[in-house]
Amino acid sequence: MEKPDRRSLLPGVRDAGPPPAVVIDSRAVIARARRRAAVRDVLDLVLLLCVDGLFLGWPRAHVPMLGREDSLLALLALNGAMVAFLWLVRAVPRWRARRVAATWCAAERTRVRF
């Protein structure tokens, strides 16, 4: 019985051949995802401003078991929490990517914009 060639990776597969074709362009995908995220953030902020406008334009609006002044303070706190959340969901992945990219070579780091 003949021994198979040790250089072959799998039966019928040779290591010599054309390089694989590029299937996806990551820059276009990343740009599209960033645009969608920006649109989503703008829509969230527009919805927040609409709720604020409704609440401020209706003088009898208040949170149950709170007065009008306390309700406005609660609304202000929720607005701050929403803006902080929108900022954090964009900043934390960027920070993680920078930490991972610190292990890359200089050529790989130039391809990515943080």
C-alpha cells in the first residue's frame, strides 16, 4: 500500500493554487453600519425631544405620586441617563477595539479608524 504524500493537507487538496478571492469589502459594511447607528441615534434623540415637548407643553402632566417640579427633575434625570447611554454604547466598543488593536502590527492599525 502506498503512503499518501505528507505535504497534502487533506486528501485531494493541494497547497499550491490561486489565493482565495475576496468575498466581502469590510469598509463598505462598516460604513453602512455606522450610518445606520447614527440614524438610530438621531431617531432616539428626536423621540426624546418629542416626549419632552409633550411633557413641557402640557402643564398638568406629571409622574404619578410626584408633583410637577419633581416630575420635571425626574424627566431631566432620565434625559441625562438616555444621553449617557447613547454615548456609552458608542464609546465602549471603540475603547475595546483600541485595546485589541494595541496587539496588532502598525499596518493593521492604519486600516481601522476608531
